Amino acid sequence: MQTIRIRGELQLCGMDAYAAVVALLDDTICQNPSRLCLDLRELKFLNSSGIHMLLRFVLKVRNQGKIQLVVTGSEQIFWQGRSLRSFQQIMPQLNLQWV
């Protein structure tokens, strides 16, 4: 399983500022892994633009239809509790794991 870890705090200004992160995520999708883990356990803060960027990534994975996506988060981090559950609403087959 391929893993992408995002740590720390991401508070970039607008979607354009997230272009490098989007490119990394898109490159990972293009590699067609059968399983992909998005590890967000240590991502303490993510602004609304960043959450939107991750939602778009989940939609791309869902629409691609070949990748089993695992998202690992921490219920101790406020934004993750609400936002990661919304990821599962748009991609019901997403495997959401809490640590």
C-alpha cells in the first residue's frame, strides 16, 4: 500500500496555493496503486481551502474507481472529526480509520 503523510499545519491562501500538493496527489493517482493510504493523523490544522482540496482528491479517487482509499485520522483533532466523515459520505467505500 502506498502512503501519503501530511503533517503539521496547512493554511495556504486559496486553491492556487495548494497546486503543489494537488500535483503530488494527482501523480499518486496516475500511478494506479491498488490501495492508497492518506495519513492525516498528525495534520493539526487545515483551512477550508485545504479541506476542499482533499475533498476534490477523494472525488478523483472515487471517479477513477480502481483505488481502495484508506484515510487515517485522529478524532483528537477537531477539524478531522467533522471533515473526514464528510469524505466518507461522498465516497462510501472509503476506509476511514481513527487513531
